[in-house]
Amino acid sequence: MEQVLIYPQSVAPTSFVAHDHDAGEGRQIWVETENHHQLDARYFAHPHPQAVALYCHGNLGTVDKWSILAGRLSRMHRLSILVFDYRGYGRSSGIANEQGILRDADAARNWLARENGISPSEVVLIGRSLGGAVAVDLAANGGARGLILESTFPSLPDVAQRHAAWLLPAWNMTQRLNSLEKIQRYSGPLLQSHGDADRLIPLSLGKELFDAAPGPKQFIVVPGFTHNDDHIRHCAQEREQFLRSLPPVR
């Protein structure tokens, strides 16, 4: 049940085929993890980037969809940005699990840093929903130039408690993604947004995570937005100000 609910795109993974082509939205590249999984990714190289960013997407959809959003972010904010599929998603090999997707993100960040001649800690991390927990893990374990979170949660059991408390998720869930504990180890800049009509991950859960962050931070409440609404254009001004305020790359 956890696999179906948390990683629905990896329940019946697409057979992996190693091919390389122009994906239309961004350059298709393959990221290899430490245990030799191949991750499908799209890279948007901006000629004059103000930041280099890694986008960690939510639990639905693949890079074929999320690359459209990454391309918009690249154009709107002058970003060189990489978006990738977790293991088991789309054309990426393997089956998704908590430790696996965190390793995938680490491999993607390392690729992006090497490509741009910077350290992994100088990458800006952007995460939505499930991807927010992935981005928090990266920030807590290696730092970040900046962290941008959208519609995310303190932990997976906290979300499950709101929807199926009778399952005793605090005791029975194997997938935890405890961002509440991890974000306390990240002292860098944070920009977080959440819709006040989000029924899947209520606003109060997003605020709980935000309150635990120790560094400079800003929280944006998006009026009337549900979990699936697009924050990209609504929060564009705050996001641009946030990116411009980040410390320079060394």
C-alpha cells in the first residue's frame, strides 16, 4: 500500500532503454547513481545564469511533464536547472524507496555541480511535495546556496495521520522522510510556499516544517490554491527576490 500511495509512478516501471535524444524541453542526460542505476533527466543550461538549481519533483509524473515547468523556471529566473526522475519513474531504472530516491538526488546534484564547475553546496535546491523532503535531505546533508520548498510536509507519517489515523502511521510506516528533524540541520536561506486550500498536505503541516528551520526564511501563503495548483507564476516575484538575495558563488 505504501508503494502505491507514495511512489505511484514506480509501481510498474517502464523498461529501461538506454537512448539519447533531444527531449524537446531541455537536453536529455543520464545520471548514474553510486549503485549504477540510470536516471533520466533534463538539463536547461542558461547562457548567463544567476543560479544553478536542482528541481526535485513530486510523486506524480515524470521528467516528460516536469521538464516543462523546469524550462519555465529557467526562463523566468535565469537558471541553469536540472530536473530528474527518481529510480523506477519513467525511463529511470530500479524501484523507488526512501533511501534510493535520496541517493538519486545526491547523484543528480553532483552531476549538476560538476557540469557547472561549482561545489554541491552552491546548488540551489527546489522541491515540491515529495520532492520537498528530498531537497530538505540534500540541504541537511551537504548544505545549499538556497532552499525553495513548495507544498511539502514535516514527515510522511504526519501526512498519513491526517488521512488514515486508524492505520497508526507513526508506528507502521516504513517510509518516513522526516524533514522536520532534518531541516534543523540547515541554516541557509529558505523560501517556502503553501496553498491555504491544500487538502492533501494541509497548510498547518507546511507551517510546522517552516517553523523548525533555523536560518533566514520566508513563508508565502497562496490564497485558494490546492495541492495540485501551480505556484510558479504566483510566487514569481518573491522567488526572484529570494534568488537575487542569495550569497554569491565562491
